[in-house]
Amino acid sequence: MPRIDGARVVADLKRLAEFGRYKTGVHRPTYSPDDVASRHWLADQFAAAGLVPEIDGIGNVFGRNHIATRHLLVGSHSETQPYGGWLDGALGVIYALELARAFAADADCAGFGIDTIAWADEEGHYGQMLGSRSFTGAVGEEELAACKSRDGVPLADALEKAGFAGRKREEVDPARYVGYLEAHIEQGDTLESSGRRIGVVEAIVGIRNFMVTLTGQQNHAGTTQMARRKDAGVAMVRLAARIHDRFAALAGPRTVWTIGRILLDPNAPSIVPGRSDMQVQFRDIDTAKLAAFEAALYEMVGESDRAGPCRAAIAPMSQVEPRPMDGVFQGAIEGAAERHAPGLHLRMPSGAGHDAQIVSHRLRAGMMFIPSINGVSHHWSEDTSEDDIVLGAQVFADAALAILKAG
């Protein structure tokens, strides 16, 4: 089996974390100077591992093996959430880099090649999983032209500033690959709380996002009598409470929902707000459950609109369908985990979205998790023990070879 260098894996992860270091985490938004610098650094590492590097027109960083006859695409994303963790995404990219080195150094891996990938914008700073969707042909020029950052910067301007404008956007050749494999921290506490060290991902959740808008009447907070008010803030709070209670009654064992973004206009202490917006998101691996939540949300918004005094409207924002992971890939990860951590592995769903669910529409795909300390992610305190990082890298390498041999 290919042997990984655990110390090198940890050192590479720590070096990558220096691009945008924030406390014990990383702030490296897509196409920021730190993100661009990190992508060039990754391209250099891919080249040093004997791969042919390329950064394409959306910012994806490829490392291609042009010697092998059978290829597995391996990687994850390399940008971070705002003031996020040092392992979210980065772990899978560095595992891919280490796999390329380990395969090149092992005569038993002759003929088998690892192509590496650091996807762009999985975290959605400009769009939804832009890098993997671009690679799989799931995003067109019209959508890209309309993409803007959370701060209103057009994608075209960001790509121009990053130096990626005018480059070809690479698209997958399914004939080249046995499939796609991704490693990631769990970002939850299932593994840690159960004493397990490896997660074998069976399916990735579907995610639906909606914007709910309440429109009332902006007015003076001191002179507008309570009976006359059309307070969009109050209407939002009341609707949010109804949504939470109704969703709780409909939820399955792994359904989650979040009202994670709330805006008041004009958001001033002495003004009755005339408008409020809240983003409602829910996730599950069951499409029927997602459909039931969507129907309930539309029903509640309609009831709020009819009851007044504020108007209520809803608009869909994005939708990603649940995706099962390939059964052969699951078996390979499970077999490798049993070899290195007997009885300490678990088949489980992913509660977070990942590039693997996008790539799975064009290639067979699989995912492996390692534990997150206290289940924390999307925060600078995110962490995983070095022992788990090293164990995961070796399990991942064994699984990759088993997948390539199985074809």
C-alpha cells in the first residue's frame, strides 16, 4: 500500500494555513490576495510532486499525472469561510497532494495516477460551488456574468484582479477518471461523540435556500402609535417563530434548518423598520422531507401575507439535491478504515454540502470524514488532532488504491 508521510501532511496543512492566518484559523475568501497566493503555492506543490499544474479560468487548481493509464481525481476546496477554520477544505487538498507523492514513490502503484484539484468557491463567496459546477458543465456564462460577491463585487472583476480572466474553464473528461474522491473534516460531533475515527459518507444532504421578505411602512419610532404600525421587524420575528415550531413538527431524525441571515431596513433605533429579509435554509438527505418543508414554508408565508399588516413574499435562492456516494467507494474506504482503525469507523450522511455531490453527477464519487474536535467548524477555533489527521491520510491512501484497482 502507498505510505504517506504524516509529518509532511501536517506541515503542509500548517503552511497552507499561513495564507490568511487569523488567530488559530484562516480568513481566505475566494479570489482575495491570500486566496490567489495560496492557489499559486498549491500549483507549485503539485509541480514538485511530478504533476502538471494549471489554474483555469474560474480559479480551479489542477495537478495532472500524464504518465499513468488509470486516474483518480482527488481534492477539495481551498478557500475558507470568513474567519473560518484551517482544515475545512484544506485537508482534502493536502491529502490529494500527499497521495500524488505516495503513489509516485510506490512501485506497486505503477500505472495508477492521482490527479489533484483545489476547487474554487465551494464556500459560496461569489456563487454556489462555482469551481466544481464549472468543471462539470453545470454553470453557464449568463450565470457567471451575474455572480457577485457578498460585498457586491462582480465575479468578472474579481477574476480579472486575480489574473484568471481570459483563461479557459476546464471541463471534465469522464473517460479519464475512475472517479472522484474527497476527504474532509466532519464539521459535526458524530465521530467524536461515538469514539469513531473515520466516517464513510453514504450520502450528502440536499440544501434549499429561500429569501422571505416582509414589507411594512417605515415610520417614526416615537410618534407612530402602536395600533397604526406596520412593523416589518415584528412581522419577521413572529413568522420566524412559526417557521421554527412548524419545522420542528415536520422534521426527520437528521433534518436541520436555519434562519442564518436577517436584515432590517433601515436598521436604526428610532425608526419603525419598513422592510425585513430573512434567509431560510433547510437540509436533509430525504427529498420528500425537503419537499414537505418547502410546501410548509410557502404556506406560512402566504398565511402571514394574508393576515397582515405587513406584506410577506418568498423567493427561492438556491437548491442542491441530495446525492448518494458510490457503493464501491464506500466499501473501499470502509475496508481501509478497518485495516488501520478496526471497529472505529462509521457509515454516515454528510450534513454539509461538498463538491463531491456536484462531481457525482459526472463521475462516481466518494467521501471520507475524520473527526472535528467538539464538532466545531466555520469558526477559527475549528480543529482536529494531528493523530486523526495522519491516520485519515493513510486510510485515504489505501482506499484510493483499492478504488483504482477495482476500476
